[in-house]
Amino acid sequence: MGAEATQISAFTAAAAHTLCFAGLAVAHSLAGRGALVSDPALALRLLVVCEAPLVIVVFSLLRRDPKHCSFLKAAARGLLGLPIGALLNAFGAVVLGAPVGINYFTSSDVVEYMISVPSHGAVIGAWLGAWPMPLDWERPWQEWPICVSYGAIAGHLIGMVLSLILIVAQKRRVRIKAD
């Protein structure tokens, strides 16, 4: 199973991340400048409406075992996993603390890098984005979802870049071992 997952090239990973970034950019432009501050509910709904289908389609195309899992089955799993994942993520982040640590990055599977590093970046970014909220500067960007959302988006983008770096480094390590 690991050999099949490593067939995803760095270019394919970069293209997948570029498509996901384009979805974020489209949602942000549709929301309008400053919409995350003035109307955060609308901006977050647009992010979900633009980004969720794009992520589900892109990562359904990059499934691990295309012979045993059809595109429709993978997309249905993504649609089912979206609300369940959101609930579990909220539960874990609020009640138990975010599951972040170096032991989550021990795999050399390219698909795991593409999924786990940006998602961990988003959780870490949201956590770091929450620190200005209690400072009471009375700025509009300090209200509840705004700075956390910006932190999550920034963390996700940093995680996408870091996952590409890890994929390229892993490919070089495999190539050196093969020689």
C-alpha cells in the first residue's frame, strides 16, 4: 500500500495544493475585502461552499487504491467525513486539546503528508490566532471567529508549503537509498 501512495509526484502534490489555494482565493474574493471582519458568517460559509467540494474532488482523484475504491465512493466518504470531521475536530480542540506533536509526522507516505501537514498547520494556526482575543484592544478583528480564522488559513497555507518540502525531501531520500 505504501508503494502505491508514493506514485504521487511532487508536481501532482503541488497542483493539488494550488487548486486548493485557488479555492480559498475565489472564496475570499467572492466574500469581498474585509468580509471576514464585517460579516464572518458569510465569509466562512463561502469558504466552505467553495473549498469543500474542491478538496473532496481533488483528494478523491488522489485516492490510495483506485482499483478497490471508486471515485464516487471516495467522494461520498469525503462528504460524510466533512461534518463528522468538523465535529470531532471541534470536540478535540475545545475539550481535549489539539492532537499536535512530532509523532504525527513520522510517516513517509506522500498522501499523509498532503493531508496531515496542512491540517495540523490549520489547527496550530487557529490556536496561535486565538491569542490576541483576550488582549482587549477593542479592535474589530479581535472578535471571535476572525483572528482564529485568519490563523487557521495562514497555518494551512504554511502547512501546504511545508508538505511540499517534505514530499520533495522524502523523494530525494528514497532516490538516494535506491542508488
